[in-house]
Amino acid sequence: MLSFLVGSIPSPSNGTLDLGPLTIHMYGLTLLAAIGACIWITGRRWLACGGDWDLILRCAVWGVGAGIVGARAYHLLTSWDEVPDVWWGPFAIWKGGLGVWGGIALGCLVGGIIAKRAGVDVWLFADSLAPGLLVAQGIGRIGNWWNQELYGRPTDLPWGLEISPEHRELEYLDEPTFHPTFLYELVWDLAAAAVLIWIGRRLRVRPPGLFALYVTIYCFGRFWVELIRVDPAHELAGLRVNNWVSLVGFLAGLTWFWLSQRRGRRRKAPLPPTPARAVPKSRVRQGR
């Protein structure tokens, strides 16, 4: 393995940045960047459908808050043994972790409720959101690189990720480089976002077809990434819990896409017509 070490990917020696009395956690900064990218991409796409930034910002405020709660709840349900055994343990995000599945599910649910109450087409809004979610999830994985966590099995490939001894699993203390699963998922998510945008522009896809494809494509990639990760995880029938969630999500997304394209559902206008501002139907375009 040492022969390839020169070509390996280094890991940060520290996941924090000290600015005098202020300590910035790079993982948190990465998540903020991911959220910002998602808001910007979704906003641009929603404007192209005839919407406005007001709804985007309202959904972001409520959706992000709900996403944090959902992500923590998923982690508590699937990794309860990693939670500090004190009364404040379930609330100690800095001592446990967040699960992307719960964050996306609850965040999208709450955001969808806000959009529904605004009187817009929720499925068209979801299609506008799909590529931005993939970009955000990809950027978010850079936070795992900062923390030297959630890496894959040992490898001697030139792009192997260097992991400091204190961050290695006990059975791999003598292994210097590992599969950079953060990078695999980052590349997969960005490529998938580009594919969704291309499909939306080139093909006639009924809402929520793009969002259903987002679920399908992400779960497919996440399944094989989970197969090579070595961090502790609960298993069911020989597979990690996240593998089963990925499999269920893939099948559900594929079925959802098929049903959404099979039904000739009539769309509503994305904005409720008002005397002050009525949106012509000609402005509402699918698949942006």
C-alpha cells in the first residue's frame, strides 16, 4: 500500500478553524454551504416555472429546521447505542450524528405543507427542488472528509483516502488508506443532479417525475456506497440498515415514477391567481 501513498488523498489534520476566541466547525460550515446551494438552485428553477423567492425562503426556513429534527430522530432510531447515556444525550447533536434519510424526509414533508398552504402545485415544486437536494447532499459529504469519518474499506488505489490512526477502526489500525466514500457519493450526487436537469429539459416528464427519479437515483448510488463503508452499523439479514433503506427507497422511487407518468393528471398553476398578480399558464413550464 505504501507504494501508492504519494498519490493518495490527504485528510485534514483538524476539523475546526480557530479565529481568536471563535471556533468554527468545518462540518457545520459545509452543511451551511450545502443548504445555500440547494436554496439557490431551487430558487432559480422555481422562478423559471413562474414562482417567486418568497415561497422558497419560507420553505427553506421551516424545511431546514424540520430537517435537523428528522435527521437527529433517524440517528436516534438507527444508532441508539452511540447516544450519550445522559438525559441530554438525544439532543446532543455534537456527540452523535445526523441521518440524511430522516432529514430529507421530514424537511421535504414540512416544505411541502408550506407550499400546499401557499396554493401552489406541490409536485411541480418538488421537481424544482430535486436537483438542488442532490447537490446539497453531495456537498454535505465533504463534512465527513473534514471529520475523517464514514470512509470505506482499506484500498491501495491511487485515490485512497489517508485516515489518521486515531480515526481508524480498531481492525484497520495498520491500514493507511481507505476508499473515499465521501468522494464517491459527492461525484454520484453531482452527476445525478446534472442528469435530472438534462432529463427535465429534453424530455416531457410529468411532476413529480423528476423528484421520483431523484429518490431512485440517489438510493441506487447510496446502496453500493454503503456496501464498502466500515463504520459501525446495525445489520439486518447481513446488510446494513441503510442498505435496506436504500433498497426500499429505490423500489419506491421507481414505482412512483412509473405511476406519475402513467396518470394524465392535470396540473394546477404554480401560483394562486390574485388581482395583484396573476401568472399566465404559458409561463408554467415542466422539467426545469
